[in-house]
Amino acid sequence: MGVTDTCSSTVNLSPKEQLYMTQLRKDHLLKLIVLLLAILSVFVFIRYAPAILELLSSMDKFRDFILSSGNWGPVMFILFQVLQVVVAPIPGEVVQIAGGYIYGVSLGTLYTIIGTLLGAALAFYFTRFIGRSWIERLLKKKNYKWMSVLKNEKKLSVFLFIFFIIPGLPKDLLVYLAALTPIRSLRFFTLLLIGRLPWLIASVVIGTTIHQEQYGVAVLITIISILAFIIGFFYKNKWLELFSKSEKEEGKL
């Protein structure tokens, strides 16, 4: 009787209600997938952290491991890049440089971009769908200066782009932060890709030139990257103050 009633009630739903129920089931499924992937990422890092960090301590070790995976090598590399975005202790530049060292500029850049976007998507949707309250509490404890910018939607896109394109700023953390805002997913990932692309390519090129023993090119790109990092690191507060100041001035109008 109960089963019959349930079936009949489902059939009796209007097309709009059926569409809503279908979308609701998809949302629940997506949340479940994101949660499971997040749990799996944290578990893998905790379980294999010493081995992962040991592999990343040497380009040759990491290259041998990836190549020993055969056809699964690109997948393994992308998973390392995903893990790097989701779990902070893994140095991102090391993985990106290793991409060029193993696969060259074209494939290294492609695999690095795929891994970066997948990792960012996992962190973004985990925060937006599941961990919003936990991330909010964490950020309030840290009291980051740039959080006030999130209240102004007009400046948010510009702020995100500047933050992504300047080296030396916590870009992976910003993924969690941006998920707390109403920014559209497509816009966010477009800003992330355009802003991060130059330095992702630079890291991959460094790895490629090291493997090809073109050390002069590698040193030149490294010096440029370090200078950009220093400038970005020491002037980041001026950008943040600029946003805060302009926000206060708008409030007085």
C-alpha cells in the first residue's frame, strides 16, 4: 500500500514539480560525490604523506614513478596536482615544474591545467555545498584583510584576477574563500585560469628546460618568477588597502 501510494504520488506530480525533484536528486548526488572525493583526498594525503613528499623531493624520483605507471601516468600526475590544490602542504610549483620535466611544455601545461581546475573545482564545490560554515569559521579566526572585499560584488572579479595573477599570494586558499561568495562558477574558473596560466606555463617551462639541460633559460625564468614573487608579496597589502579604501569611500557617498 505504501509503495503504491508513493508511486502514484510521484506520477501525479506536475512537470514543474518533477523537474524540481529531478534537480534535487542531482544536487544531492553531486554533494555526495564532492564529499566522498574530499574525504578521499584528505585520506590519501594523511595515509601516504611521507611517500608523497619523498617522491616530490626529487624530480627524477617523481618522473620515474609517473613513467612507471605506464598509460596511467598522466592520470597519476593529474591526481598529484589535484591533491596539491586541495591539500596545502604539497608545494604547487614543484608539481608544476615536474610536469614540464616529465612531459614537456605542451602536455605538461595541459595536464597541469586539468589538475589545477579539477582540484579547484573540488575545493570550490566542497565549500559551497558542504563545508561553508566550517570554512567561514576558519577564515574569521584568521581575520584576513581581503575578506571585506567579498561584500562588494562589483570589485570581486577584479580582485580575484589580481590575486591570481600576482605570485606569492595564497591562491589555493582563495578558492575556498571565493566559494563563500555568490560569484558564478563559470566566471570564477575563467578568472582562475586566465590569472594563473602565465605562471603555470612558466613553471612547466622551467621543468622542461631543466630536463633538456638548458639551464640558462631555466635560471632566467626562475629569476623573473622570483622577482615577480617578491614584488607581489611585498605589495599585496597595498592592493588590499586600495580595495578597502575605495570601499570605505563608497560607503560615505
